[in-house]
Amino acid sequence: MVVGLEFMAVWFFSDIDKKLPLCENSKYRVRGSSSLNKALTLNRAKKQESMESMGLISINAVKPGMVLAQDVRDRNGRLLIRQGNELSDEHLRILRIWGVVEADVEGADREELEGASREGLAPEILERAKVLVLERFQHNDSALPAVAELIRFCTLRKARELQDQPAKAASRPEPARETASPALAVKQLKPVDPLRLLTEDTTLGSLPIVFQKLLSVLNDSRSSATDVAEVISNDTDLSAKLLRIVNSAFYGIRSKIDTISRAVTIIGSNQLLSLAMGLSIINFFKGIPSELVDMASFWRHSVSCGIAARLIASFHRTPNTERFFVTGLLHDIGRLFIFKELPDYAKAILVAARARQSLLTPIESEILGFTHQKLGGALLKHWKFPVSLEKNVRYHHEPAKAVNRNEAAIILLADVMAHALEHGSSGECYVPRLDAATWDCLGLPLAFLGQTAVQVDYQLDEILKFFMTE
Ligand SMILES: [Fe+2]
Ligand SMILES: [Fe+2]
């Protein structure tokens, strides 16, 4: 599947390359360029070097009209865009979607360009942005370099938003509108047994049929791409949605794909299976009262986490990165289950967390006796999801307890990024805590955070519209 995607990227960019004129008189000339894919071929030291040396500038600071001075290649060395080509707005948009994260521009180094991007931001707007961002990060240690980098990036981003889209920037997640006393709400609730909740819950039996079949395919090592195509093709609604996605700009395939079996061939069975499961599980959780959670916001958060998790896993060349997309998509499913099955408890948790300016997880433990991550893990185990997926969900707020700490750490960092970027919310108002051990075990360069954030921003809107349509 990944190979298929790479092939498409090469094919797509090679095609673009042919159309671009050579522009020798451009104001900016790119001395060199790199992409996340290219960086993947380097060892860790070289990755660090590629991102922090030679005046490489973030794709955020690259503007139309700049000219590539070196070929852009994928991690296998195949040509994406040839040296000398001038970049257009459309190229920049697609480069972001595909993960090209920085370029090196002659005559305009990183500081100059990124400084220029701050020009026009009034000091009071920057200050206001910083206050808002720090409020969201209040449960994090800003002395941790990774947290400081996220705060820096988010402050600039927020300042631009405050200046350009003040109405959007002012909007914040409103997890609970209740004003009742949290103490009063807690007193009226009885303890909950999470195992009984799972085994006695009748709605579990009504999991969408197609979802159950997809799970069977996922869990059966003898399943083939043909089985995936067959299960999906039998659900006309799901098939139609998937075909819209694979024909979207997210995949950039020029020839129209009109059957699921061809989609499996082109983008891969794992990828299609992941998307199908994500689409069908969204339907299962419809009908949760909006006073508890805005479902559009919940899935925006979840899809953002999935995209970020896949990008982080890709950086490490972790096998089968699609499972990280699904894990990110489902990482807070325990919270959704609480909203659906225990609305009174959910309300009490939200109100108490709001009143105390607390993260939700400790309040969940206090009121329910368990957390959303524990319930989410138990739910995925009950549904017979792969063990790795179940464990990564269970430990996404405490990777140190996971057998595979790195995989759980990927989900935690992805969750932190989704919150930092204000990509929706699963009810949480604050950025979850990123600890030094989690960051260190991932071995990422600091520059990765901003570059990946830009990619998530661009990929999210491309794919989310397909998740949220009827
Ligand atoms: Fe969570
Ligand atoms: Fe989350």
C-alpha cells in the first residue's frame, strides 16, 4: 500500500514537473530542498542535520515564485520535481499534502523568511496569542524543549489567525454548558463496573454489520485484498464514500477510480480497510447529545490525531503506518462510549474538570473509577481488535506502562499535536501532558513538530470532509 502511494506521488509530481517552466530570474532561488520522505532515508543524525542546517526553510515560509535549485526526490531517490522549476500555489498545496516540509532559498535564509512571515503581526496580537496558547498548555512543562517548540509554533499560528480570522480564532471547545455544582452531580452517581458495562451493553450487538465483517477480515491472517474488496463492495453507501475519497485531491490520482477492487489495487487493501473502518464506526456513535460533545469536533480531533500518528510513524519507517491512522482515529473511543452509555457521568466529569481547570483523565478516575483510555482499550479488546491497537489506545496517556512504549508514545504525541493545533476536541479543553521520557523515546528533531503540524493542517481538511458527510 505504501509503495502504491509512493508510486502515485512520483507519477503525480513527475507529471507536474513536465508542465513547469524554468525560471532563472526568480527573486528567490532554492539551493536545495528536502522532503520528509527524503529525510526518511537518512539515519537519525542525518535527519537532524537535514532539518537544522544549510538554512533550510519551512514549507510555511516558501512562497510561489521560488525556484528549486536541486531536484526534489522521494526516499527511493525517484524524481518528484526537477531543479529549476518555479513553484505555484497549487504545487505548494500538494507539496504540503504529500509531506515536503522544507526548502533552502538563496538570498532569504530561514530567519529572514520566517521573520518576514511574522511581519505585520501587531505586538498586542502576538501577546494575546501567547496568553491563549499558554492557557491551553497549562498542564504541560514549558521548559521541555518539545513543549516550548509547540508553544512557539502555535503562538505564531494563533496570532496569524487572530489577525486574519478573528471570529474563528476566538472560538474554543465548549465541552459542557452545565453550571450545576460538580460536587452535587458526583454525589448522585453510583460506581460503575467497566467490565459489566461492556458485557451487558446491548448496543454492542448492534455494531454495523459491515464493521463486524471488516474486523473479521482484519483479524484473519488468511484474508486477501479480494476479501477486503468484497466486504466493502457489499455496502453500497460505504463503497460510494470510499470512492469519493480515493478520487479526491488527497490521493491525487488523475484517472478516475470507479470500482472498489481497482481502489484496492491502487491504494492498497490496508489503507482501504482503515478508511472503511473509520467511516463505519462514525455512524455507530451518532446520536450523542450535543450538550456533551460536538461530534463534528470529536471526529475532527480524532482524524487529526490519526493523520499526525501516521506521519510520526512514517518518520520512523514503522511498518504498516495505516494502523496508526486507525489507532489515532479510535484513541478516545472510550470517551465516546462514556458519552453514549453514561451521559450523567460524562456531564459530571465535564463540569468538574471545567470548574477545577483540570484535564479530564484524573476526573474520570475520580468519578468513574477508570479512565477513557482504559475503557477504550477494553472495548477494542471486546471487539477483538488487534492487540497492538488495543494496547496503544489503552496506554496513549501513559506510554511508559506499555510493552511497546514507542508506539503508544506516537499516539500521545499525535494527540498532543491535535490539541495544540485546536483540531476539534473529544471534550478536553487543554493540551494533554507530554513528558520528557515520551518525547525522548521518539528521537525526533524539534523541527519535526512544526513541519508535521503544517502537513496535518493541510491533510485534515482534505480528508475530513469525507468523514463528516452523510
Ligand atoms: Fe485520550
Ligand atoms: Fe485525544
